[in-house]
Amino acid sequence: MAYYQKNEYDFRRYGNSVNVPNNDIARCMYYLNCVCHTIEYNENNIQRYCNYENWRQLSDAEDYLVFVLCLTLSPDEFEDKCFVESPELCGSSSNAFYEVGQIKHSLLAVQSVVIAGRTRHVNKIMAYTQSWMKSYYYEPMSRLVARYRPQQPSTSSSAPGCVIS
């Protein structure tokens, strides 16, 4: 006797529209907020760095920590696990969150992901469009890489008449 079991997913879309300030740190904080909606991650006082509406309250050192957290929690860690590029699932938004119940048909969602050597439980999945990922991760991170790149030492002298050899 053969037994066939077809797994089923029960997806429920949830969330609301938000206004993210037009600032690279704020956009990266919004990205971190989205990460924290999809996985269980409560380290590094991360909730402070997810509050994109209060991005101006961060110090320069905290701005840098947001940058480092985004590098650590890069989309590469989540793609096809709990982040899914799917304009169809986003509808009129550039991203959308889904709660996942029982598992359904051909969509694969994992129960956990490994980040920095630690297993993280997946709470939800996020569908996104390429424009969302560009706006909230790739473009701001590119500008922040330039901001935090070590400055090359100047070959010009700061004092008149001095020669550097």
C-alpha cells in the first residue's frame, strides 16, 4: 500500500504601511526591523537599532553598529529561507510579511537559520521586490561602506614649507 502526503501551508499576510525617513541609517534600521520580524533575534540591544523613526537619537558609534549589524544580518543569510523575492506576494507594496501555519505545496520555508554560528528560529517570512532590497539594503549599505571605509593617509603636508619624504 502506497501512502502519499501533501503538505499544506496556511499563509496569512499581515502588516501595515510605514514611512521610513530618507536617511541611510534609518533605512538600514528599517531593514533590521524587518529581519527581526522574520527571525528570533534579541541580541546586541537590537530593538534600539530597529527603531528607524528615532534614527537621529543614535550616536556616531551606534550608527556604525547599525552598519555592522546589517553586514552580519545580510540578505544572503535569509534568501530563500525566510526572505523571498516575489513581487506577486507583495501586491501593491514593495514588501509584505506572512505568518506561516502548516506547510503547503512547493513553497519552501525553513524553521531556522544559522546566523554567526547560532541557530535562529524563523517566525515569519517576508516577500520583497528587488526595488525594496535596493532601497533598504543595497544602496544605503553601499553609501555606508564608503562612509566607514578607512581614510587613506594624505600625502600633502599640513604645515607650509614641510616636505614629506
